Amino acid sequence: MSYGSLFGPSTTEARHDNWMSYLDFVRKTSGELLEADKDLTHKRDLLKQLSEPAVRTRRPLASPEVFYRNCDKLRDNPHSLDKKTLTLTCIYKFARHEWAGIEAAWNAVPTLDLCDNVRSRIARYHLAEEFCHVRFFGEMFKTCHLDRVEWIPMPPLVRGFYSAIARFPWAILGAPALASELMGVTFYFHLKPLLDEVFADEPEALVRLQRLLEAITIDEISHIGQRRNYLGAVAIRIAQQLLSPMIRSYFADIPETKLLFNINKMVLDAQQFDYNLLPPRILERIWIPSYIVSTNNV
């Protein structure tokens, strides 16, 4: 099986035909939506599988209080933080932005019983999956003996920004939403080898961390296909052009990234996203729009 470019052509009819395909996929893989809990039944079961029995690093961080002091805002000299702590404060800042964005969007999207079209229902499931990811991140912190992690609200200006964009029409949000999904997946791709390096001395905990990260990544790759399905020829070009400024501006707000990642490489990898480079174990668990499947496979 081979795949065409994410940024390749698609017709309105083909995109329309893919909406129900995606909704069927997400219902099958994520389960029933639990509105009151912002949760999904299959994801809840998966979190239980990935947290029981509990796995913890053999050695806690040198100073957990350094993490708690720097997780929402880098207050200490970053060069004074050990690499484990720096990695974890970076993950927290990334996940906190995700949490703030989905909190705002959850309030802007109708509840499932009030959704009157397929795309609205998909949006509700999508957001519930994102809340599940926040719980997976929480389990990653617990694996590192960080049991007091709370999601600190963003400053009012940032919360207002997320609330405003959550109410933009899909026609405006489509291109930046795809760019945002690509940015997130690229971050996870680069985080994977960093975890291998930083937690090499904690093999049991590393396996747990990587399984949690992979569970998030698989959903997010499917979200790339879902977001692609909103876009026609002009919007897909706009999404490509947004990648570099969006990634650079986003990670400029997370100062740890300058010490942990090559941002130029992240931009390039996002721009060159290719389904054909994904391993089979990932490909068999994600959703890809039908029009991206190469004509050579038909």
C-alpha cells in the first residue's frame, strides 16, 4: 500500500464521502462519548490498560519542586535544570496549551444530542479524544512521580484568544487547524527519540511513557486526515504556508524547545509529512482519507 501527498488534490465529492467514513472510524476506535466526563469509553479502557499496574521511575527527579516551579513558566535558568526535568516541563507547557484550546472549543461546539450534522458530531468526538490525551499526559507525569500536576489556567488574554478562535467558522479555521495538527504530530515524532535518550536509564518507565505517547500520536495522525478533509485546493496551500510561522511562533512560547529540539528540522518534517514513512503498526490503526490512497493501489 502506498499513499499520495497529504497536500495533493481532492474533489468536493470525495471529501463529502469521507465524513461518514471518519465518523464510523472514530466511533469504532474511541467508543461511546461520555459528555459529562468529556471522555470516551474505549479511551477510558485504554488509559486503564496503560496505567495498571502502576509503573514508576526507579529514581524520582532530583528535585520535583523544580518541575512544579517551572512547569507553567520557566522561572529558573534553563541551563540549571537537568534534562529530565527540562523535558517534562516542556511536555507540560505543550499539553497545557492543548488543554486550554480544547476547553474553549468544548464550550463552543454543541453537545452530541444537539449536533445536527456529521461534521459537528465529528468535532465533538475529536474534542473528547483531546481530553483523553490530557489524561494520558497526566499519567506520563505520574510515571515520573509527579503526582501533584494540575492544569494551571492560561492568562486571561490567552484564554480569550482561544475562546475567540473556537467560534470562527470552519471555512476560516480549516487551514490553521490542519497546520496545528501537523505541528502537534511533528512534536510527538521528535519527542519520541528524546524520551529514549533522557529515560534510557529507566527502561520500564520508558516503555510506559512511549506507549502513552504512541496512543496520543495515533489519534493525532488520524486528526490530520480529518482536518485535511475540510480543505479545498486554496486552503490546503494556505495550510502549507502557515506551517513555518505557526511552529516557530508556538514554540517560541516554550523556551525549553530551543534546548531540546531542532526547530528548523521540525518545520521541515511538518512540511514534508508523508504517510509512506509511517511504520505498519501505526498505519493499521489510523484513518486516512480515501483520496490520499495512491491510484496504484486501486
